[in-house]
Amino acid sequence: MPPFSPPLRSGPRCALRAGGVLAILVAPGVAQANPRSMPFTYPYETLPAEAVELEQYIDLVPVRVVREGDAGSDAVTSLRSNLETEIEYALTDHVELAWYTVFSQGATAAAPALRFQGVKQRVRFRFAEMGDLPINLGLYLEVGEFYDEFEFEEKLLLSRRFGRLNLAANLWVEQEYNFQEEDWRYLYNPTVGVNYQVTPGFTPGLEYWARGRFGDSDGTTDDESAAGGARHYGGPTMMFQSGNAWIAFGAYLRWDNLAESARVDDPWGKVFVRALMGIGL
């Protein structure tokens, strides 16, 4: 989300030199960065033509797993994690391409291994200029090639700005083909969020997102593809920006099973944390 900032005023040359380092640390975003103010909701804005940005995702989910010991079995907490590295390139002011590499680490009582999952490619396109339409509108298309499946993902990006206040939503669906099992899965992942730019470098907000499978209601299987009913999450977000670098955080509480304790081997747990970092190159 491009920051709101007053125009710079000229000052004595010596003051500019003395404050050079401080200016870099507190400067609002420059043209080569396109910060994500909400970790799950993709923004309408794209990079300017020929700009490049590097982004790193880190997902952490505390889950309960079984530990075997001399006295028998008990349950302990471990972390399920997902790491994605994305490189973005803007063909034009309206068309942006990206390439991802994806790693994951399952949650176990022993030392879990970080495993390479596969790669993804996507294109993001925005219609018109901000404010030209009643709702800013963009389109996101992605293809993923993983060790056991192909994934196809589509998002309709919606947003509206009211001064420093930003409302955004993603209408998001996925299709997964597991070629080892020869099985298709059809998923939905809607998101909606609101944030307010307190200063050019700090934007707090709130965000909701869900993940579920079409045609699935009260199943009993819990897996990372969202069988067993939809998962619903919501929580606070915050984004910090300095120059062409930024970092966003989101901590989300799971809403669909608030009255239940964390179940053993449920990969979705009770809390989902995402950190997202980016820098314009």
C-alpha cells in the first residue's frame, strides 16, 4: 500500500548530510517497493514497470503431536512451518510476474526435516488506476508444481481507499490435482481485512481468512487440504516500512473450534502466525 507522506522541504546542505542515515531509516516507501500491509490479502497495487522485489514468507503453526517415551505416549507441542521465497518482476505498471520456491516442515516430536515442496509461478493484473472505479479491481492467476500434485489458483482482488483507511478482500479459489492418487480437490480461501496508516512507516489492521473444501461439510479427516470442514481465522496485523524494505506480521486465532482444546495431530492447531518480508531490488 503506497504510503501517505508530505513533500520533502529543502534545508541546509549540512543538515541533509548529517541526517542522511536517519532519513534512510525513517523514509517512507520508495517507488521500487510494493508492501503487503496484510499478510494473507493480496493488494490491488502492483510494482511500477521493470521494478523487481524479493519477498519471504514464514508460516508457523503450533500443533499437538504424539511423543513416545519409556513411560508410554504423551502429547507435546511442535511447530508446523512453511517457507516461501518469491521474486517479483513488473512487465508494466499493470502486469506483474512472480516465481516462488516452497519449503515445508511438518510437526513431529522428534527433529523434523525441512523439505523442498516445489515451485510456483503467477501473474497479477490490475484494472484501471486507483480510484477510477468504485472498487479497485485486480486479477491473480497462479500455477504450482509440487512433488505430489499440481495446483491452480485464482484470486479476484478488491480494495477501496478512504484516505489513510484501506479496505481489501480476495475472492480466492484453488484446484489441486494429486497425480499420485489421481484425485482432484476444490478449495476456497476468502480473505478480508482493514488497516489504517498511522504513519508512513506503520500500518496496523485486522484480517480474516478461511480455508475449506467445496462439497465437504462435517467430515472427520483433518489434513492440510482442509477436509473436515472450513477453518476460520482472524486477528491483528501490522506492517512496518523503511525505504524500500518492509515487514508485515499477522497472528490469527482459529474461530471454528474455540470451545475445544487443541487436538493431537490436527495440522491446523489453534493459532496461525505469518511473517512476510520484502525489499525492492
